[in-house]
Amino acid sequence: MEKQRHILLVEDDKPLREALDKFLGQNGFRVTQSACLADAMRQLQESSFDLVLLDLTLPDGNGLDILERFSRHYPDRMVVLTGTGSVETAVLAMKKGAHDFLQKPVNPELLLITLHRIFKFIQARSDCQDLKQEISSVAGFDKFTFNSRIMAELIRTASSYAATVHTILISGETGTGKELMAQAIHACSQRNNQPLLSVNCASIPENLAESELFGYKKGAFTGAYADSHGKFALADKGTIFLDEIGELPPNIQAKLLRVLENGEVTPLKSKNPVRVDIRVLAATNKDLEDEVRQKHFRADLFYRIDELKIHIPPLRERKTDIVPLADHFLRIANLANSRPISAFSVEAQHLLSEYGWPGNVRELKNTIFKISASGHHTLIRPEHLPLKILQPGKIAGGDDRELSLAEIEIAHIKKVLRRTAQNNTQAAEILGISRSSLYRKITEWQKKKKSGRKYQFKNFK
């Protein structure tokens, strides 16, 4: 049975307070009423609540006072109610710790949507924290910085795979952290006291791939003045990480399959195979199944390395990781550059989270290091961010084409509607237009969508 959520409702308007109490009670919430700031502070000290619904204008003070004091104890559990024309105050309240704000008169449907969204977020964060505590003591994986449940689940899976003897295929876009994952898996494996040897398959010239990987005998080719151990022999008893394995030429794929099948490496121009005891970790930014279908990658090798699979999602699909990663890289960069301790403003955090990061974690790290190197900012504001993040005329995700004014307008309205949970009244006020104008613009663009014309989005949600 789901726990009944307990809400402290702080509102001096008695009819509104009682109406909200009744409505919330009918929808499964337990409500404690408070009509003033002093009583609210007493209630917060004496009782425990799941969320505080707080009016900012109270007879004995400003609700901002209680926000600043209690947001530390109720992180992301404060929702403010604001009167008409107080959007700027609401924004200030969010900077002081409020999770969201609702404008009076309160829309009951929007209130329920807001509450359920917040509790869903709180539950997801709690689950993620449990997982983070579970894996925080596992050597190697403590180098990962994340706040998303998807990464917590992924790391828990990877840590369990690490203890096995199986080959693991790590997939993901460039810059997602595949090599860091391989290092963590090796550190948690039974071979952690043996070498981890990393090979970038894309950087080895095709005519040298065989000798680089499997070694060669003296005289095998011009310049081979002595026997040479290949990468596999050097990794004996340990782990070999084959990064971008999809770039291996076909003839090397066949030789690699034989190594994986019988554990024997035959150096170039040698008739005597050498036994090796290694674990193979492989990584790719390609869809290897599609590569198999197109006959660019051997099917038998794919099925051999695909014993266990880990897919690292792109950064744009785990946006809650962006700000924690940015803070982490900022601390590292500031120490390296002898910069003052600094932080990102709320506006800068939002812009970082909204950007598509086509280069993923690697691009984020490089961006933060450049910001640190460029100045002595104690608070990093939007004007300190690169143009690619600020420029609304670019499509997030790597498309550098210039957008038209119509497309920019659509994109901005979509963003504001998302931030206001599709509340047209709030969105229109933030945009500085009338609600009828906003409705007209949405209607016009929906007509363009139906007609197949340019400047379309799937929907406004």
C-alpha cells in the first residue's frame, strides 16, 4: 500500500486554505493547515512533512524567510503559491530552495500534476541514493559522478558483471565514458592485481594491426630486428580492452576470433602458437548488429564478444547527471588552474542541462575546463558559458545549421511550456504575450504540422 503523503499547507486565506485542504484530502493526501509564518515554523519543528505548500505573502512575514531556513531540511519539498504579477518573486523563491511555484488562483489539475511529479522525483532520487550507497564502496566505480537512476542501475549491473570471467561489450556514443567503465570493471575483477592493457583499434594502421596485436618473429618484415610480443601476450593473466573494436579490418577479426576461441596467439611468421590467459573487454560507438547485417563485422566474432553487454546512454538522455558532472569537473579544473572556488548560477545550470552535449561527458569536461581557465568567476553566470550553449539559433545535439526566427520562437515557447507544466497562463506571462496570442501561435504551428510544412515539432509537451 502506498504511503499517504503529509503536506503542510501554509495559507492565510481561510476559504482557499480549506478548499485546498478538502481537495487534497479527496485525492489521498493528509493535510495540516497553518495560517501564518510563526505557526508554520512551529509545525515544521514539531512534525515531519513530505512537502510544504507555502504562500509567500503571510500576515506576519514573507514566506521567503521560511524558505531560506527550511529548504536545507526539506530539499526539493517546498512549493510556493504566488499572487498575480509575482513571477519574479517566485523565481527568487526557487533560487532560495523552492522546487516549484504555482500561481493563484490555483489550478487544481495543475496542483495534482505538480505534486505527483515532485513525489515521483523524490522517490527516484531516494532509490538512486540507495543504489549509490550500495555501489560506492566498490573499487573502481567510485570514480563515476552521477545522479540518475539509469546510471546507478547501469553501474550496479557492471559491478556484478565484473566478478565474472565473461567477455563484456561496452557500447555507447563517443565521449560517454566507455574506457572509464572498462577500467572500473577491471578494478572490480579477479584480475585486478594484473595489468589492464588498452588498445585503440581505430588508431592502428591496417598493415600493422596483426603485428601490433599478436606480435612477430625476427625477420618477419623489414625492420623486425628482434622478436616482439604483441598486445595480447603483454596482457597475459590480466585484461585487454579493445576500444572501437568495430574498426578492426576483416582479416584481423578472423584472427581475433581464433584467439578468443582457443586462447592461443600466433605471432606473425611464427609456426608456434603462444598460450595466453586474458579477459577481453571491448567497446564500440557503432551498432555492431547493423555492422553485421551490412557484412562490415563478422557475425561469429560479434556473438563471441557479446556474452555480456553494457550500454552507456548519451548525456542528453540522463540530464540529471549534467550539473553534478559539471560541478565535479569545475572542482578539478579550479584546483588545476588555481582558481577560486566557484559555482554555477541557477540560470547557468538550466542552460547546461538544456544543451544537447553531442560530445557527451568528454565535451562537458572540456567545456568546464575552458570556463575555469578563462577567468576568476566566483559565480558562473550564463554570460560565462560558451556561445554554443547560449546560441538559441543552433539545434542542440550537434546540428549547426542556423534556425529561422520562427523555429527559434517555437523552441523557446516549447521550453517555457515544459517549465510551467503546460500552464498557458504562466507561460504567456513569462513570454510577455497575452494568453490568446500564445494560443494563436500554438494553433498556427499545429496547422503547419498537419500540413507537413517546415518548422514542426512532434508536440508541445
